Amino acid sequence: MSKYVFAYHGGKMPESEEEAKKVMSQWVTWLQGLGNNLIDGGNPVGKSSTVQSDGSITPDGGSNPLSGYSLIEADTMEQALEFAQGCPALAAGGSVEIAMAMEMN
């Protein structure tokens, strides 16, 4: 099995405490559904900044800021993509970027 990083981008924030509880429940259910494939459920992240190669800084994460991450295991990229299909970020209008974490020896 390989490790995959799920990087979450965008999506609207819950507008009420009740909606926030519902969204959190959806995340818990989805993450639990990954079973032993879940390595680290991750966390949402705050506003980011990007340091460019010339030393300049782009505030607020640029055009597609990161909103959170998870780390999972999957047999193939296709399986990781299948796992992502149920991600609650998608229902909120966000996206899931998936990349295999390369082993460094």
C-alpha cells in the first residue's frame, strides 16, 4: 500500500452551530468509513501564505488556498480517488487534491 495526501481546498463554512455539528458528523462518518486505510484524519488549516522562489510572499494562500488535509493508505491512485468521492468537502463546494507521498530512502 502507498500513502496518499488528501489536500482539501475551498468549500463554504457552516453558517450556524447546528450546521457545523451536521458537517462535523459527516466528516467523522466519512473518515471512520475509511477504516484501516486512514493514517491521519488531519485537520482544517487557517489562512496560509506562500513564499515564492524569489523570496516574495503571497498572502492568503493564493488562488486556491488549502483548507485542510488527511493522510490515507490505498493500493492504487484509483482507490484513493474512490475514497475521495465521499469526502464532505465536495458537498460544500470544495475540492480534494490527491498526491501519492513518495518514499525517500
